[in-house]
Amino acid sequence: MVRRWKFSTQVAFIYTLIIAVPLSLLIIGASEYVASNSITAMLQESERIISEQTRYVENAALQMEHLESVISSDFDLKQFLYLSTANEPERTIETLIYHTKILERITFTQPLIYKVYLFVKNEAIPERWPLVYQEDRLADKNIPRWVFNYTNRITSRVELQVESAVYLTAEMELQKRHVGYVQIGVRMTDFFPFLYYDNAQAGSGFTMVYQGYEPLLADRKLDPVLIKEIDERFPQAESGTWRYKNHTDEYILAFRRIPRLGLTLVHWRSAKSLMANISIIRFVSIGILLLSILVMFMIISGATKRLFRRLYTIMQGLRAVRDGNLEVRIAVEGTDEVAEMADIFTAMVAQINSLIKSSRKEHELLAQTQIKAMQNQINAHFLYNALETIKMQAELKDEQEIVESITILGRLMRYSLKLGKHRVSLEQELEYISDYIRLMNLRNDYTITLHIDVPAAYRGIEIPKMLIQPVVENAVKHGIEPIGEDAVINISCAADVPRQRWWIIVEDSGRGMDGTALEHLQEQVASGREREGASGGIGLSNIQQRLWAFYGQDFTVELESIPGQGTIVKLPLPLPQQWGV
């Protein structure tokens, strides 16, 4: 579909795409960066909150443990509680009042402490509420060291008069002898104040406290399998954060474990609003992106149409030429490449007109030449038929030399008459040359010996017809006939693999040329304007022009000659592909 657009529209589309791709990556990347930072910030905030709440709980537990340590390490108190007897009740009561006042003062300095209980095994110690009780009032002697959300009903059975608290229970011993128990309590609302925030304070999320797999407050269940998933995902970690998804919502979670208390604090907050904001950010980003791309495309499209308007003028001229109007002229304002293209187009059309006129003249000349060639062909056929008649008469009179001469001459003429065939095998060309030399030996009173040293691999290669014969004819006419003595002509081949060509080498033992004549002939052949009658023979210029026409300007005839020793002519041809290395 894009290919059907105008070229200016395609260019505008491509430039818009080039700008839109990095812009898209930038906008989408920025929106994802904002979304990622928002989630990271929420995770960090949850982690900060859970860290502060964990420190608060640990500090509260530390105060309780500190008070338990003070009481358990009071040797006088433990000795009094263990050794007192019923013999001196007044002294016992007096000492008990003394120690309880000390405990009350210590407790008073700890505002977080809700209750302190001493459960004494010694029955001689009277109970002094609300601090000292007989041990049998402690219903569960195997109570854990830490209990949470526990209601101690020692002093009252009325529900409203007893508050849920966290209790630390420890055994008191005097030299490894059981004295009783000390129990220290802190209200749940003071130990875990964050569990009792109302919904108005829940903007930063909620915190849940798990003992094992159960929450301390049953009405704050987030997900029944949440704490199990924490243990599976973070089996050894004391803290962690992650995005938690259930069937209906997504949450940002942070947790902390307090191993000595057996508690896990989990802070959670709904990410629904955050995800909605992120979706809005992405939607707005995509909208801005699409709007930006549309605006960019319109701007770039308008600019390219203005730039390509002059090109369309040139295109209209091309269409006019295609339709046959060669009189079209294009005028484009400016001095840039487009204006130069218009000038070149106008000049090209004018040149085409000139070439068409020249071509018409050439066609007229060619037609006349073809008529003359047909006439010459008719004359050659007449001559060939006449030779055949003379040959028959010579055979009747048993004149074998005349028969052989006419036979050779007939083959030469038949080879020459194949005007429609421009290429022949090297083998055919060599046979023609052999007949030519035999005919020359019949005519002359000296002998020309032809040596053909051409491997079989070369003989099947096609070459331009009549490529070697003019060279051999020049060797006979201009090199051997002037001296009138027996001579030798060698024809060989050589491959030049690095230059991707092979050579036909014709070497004669004629009179040769001096340096000046050789240089003059080389210049004439290289220019393609050799004069007839020049030393070295007629036809080399024609051979050179044919080589250029068939194979290109790199294929140039090479000449070597030494006066009194002969001349070497090398004809270059392209190396067959299967021979290349």
C-alpha cells in the first residue's frame, strides 16, 4: 500500500518514522520510568513504615524484658518470698509492703506497663492486690513466655474491666529453687498501636501482626494464604517487599519478622489506585505520542511537497518524452541540484533529437550498404559456382594440382560467404588458415611452413570470425613476400590467469620492423585509424576495433618486432569462466 503513495508522501512517512521511533521509545520509556518509580516509592514507603513499627514493638518488648530482669534479679525480694514463714505475720506484712511499694515506684516510671503480677508459691506470703497473688491463681502453669491478645481475669470477671494485653511470664528462682512467677503486661493498644488506626489513617495502608499463621486481630484478614506464601517466598529472610496479587486486587506488601517474639508484621496497601494512575499515565503518553506523530507527519508532508514540487515538474517532462513529445523544455527556478537536473534533462532531450536525426541518416546508409553486400554476395556465389565448374573440368582431364588449388580456394570462399555467422571455433579458424597457407605455397616458389601449437582445450573456444586470418595475411604479404625466401609462421596460445585472459600468438620469421616503424604502427592500431600500406600489413586496425566491440577497451593488440628476425602479434581474449582461479 505504501508503494501507491506519492514519493513525497513516502519520504514524509519515512522521516516521520525516523523521528517517531526514538520519540516513542522516549515517551514510553519515560512513562514506564514514572510507573516503576511510583511502585518503587510505594514499596520503599511500606518498608519504612514496617521498619518503624517493628522498632516500636521491639522497644516495647525490651522495656518489659528490662522490668522482668530487674524483678527477677532482686535477691532480697526472692529470699523474702521464699523463706518467709507464718510465725511472724506482722513482720511478713511489713516487708511485703516495703517490696510492693518499690515495685509500684518502678512500675510508675514505666508508663507503657499495664500490669505487673507476682505469683508466689509460699502460702505464708499474703496476697496484696494488685501486685502479689498466690501461685494457684495462675491457671496455666505452662503459659508461654510471650502471650498476645490475652485477657487475664485474676482480679475481675467483668468483661469491661479487663483489657486484652501482651504478657511476659517468667519463673523466679532462688538458687535454682522455684519461688514463683512474674508476669508483666502491656495493653494491646499500647504494644501494637498501629493495629487500631481507624480508616481515616489508612491512607498509608494497614499493618497486620501474625503469630504463626494466625492474625492477632481476626477481623484484619487480608488473605488466608498470605503468611504461608511469605514463608514459601522468603523462608529465611527477616524482611522483604513485593507486589502481591489475589483474585480481586493487587497490593504492595512489606514484612518484618521478630523471631524472639514469634511474630511477623505485614504492612499492606492497595495498589489499585496506583495502577489506575499508571494506566492514565500510559494512556496520556500514548495519546501525546500519536498526536505528536500526526503533527510531525503533517509538517513534514507539507515541507516535502514544497520541496518535491519542482521534481514533479521534471517528472511531467519525462512523461511528455515518454509519450513522444521531444520538443518539451523544462524551466525550474533556483541554482541547486534540482535546477541542474532540469537543465541536464533539457540538454538530454535536445541531444536525443540530434541522435535520432543522425540515426536516420545511418539507417539510410546501412540500407544502401546492405544492398551492396547482397550484390557482392550474389557475385561471390556466381564466382564460387564458376570455380566448381572449372574444378569438374580439371578432374575430367586428371589435373590434380589444379583440382587441389580450386578445392582449397572453394573452401576459403565458402568460409567467407557465411556472412550471418560472427563467431566460430578456434579450430575452424585454424583450418581456414591452413588452407590459406597451402594456397599461398601453391602460388609461390618458396615454402611457408605453418606450425600450430594449440592445445585441444583451446580449440573449442569461440572467437570472432576472421580474427587470426588478417594477421597471417599481413605476415605473408608484408613480412615474408618482400624477402621471397622460405619462412615459418607459428600460432600458439597462452593463458594469463591473473589478468583473466588468454592470448593467440602469431609469430613469423619475416623481415620484421625497426623501432620507429613499430612505434608508429602501435600508435595507429591503438587509435583504431591504421592506414593501408603501413609497414606491418593491413587489417590490424579492424581487428583492434572488433576486439573493443566484442570485449571492451581493455583488450588491446600487442606487437613485438625485431628487424631481420620477424614480428609477433598477440591477440587478447577473455579467459573462460571455468578456467578462472
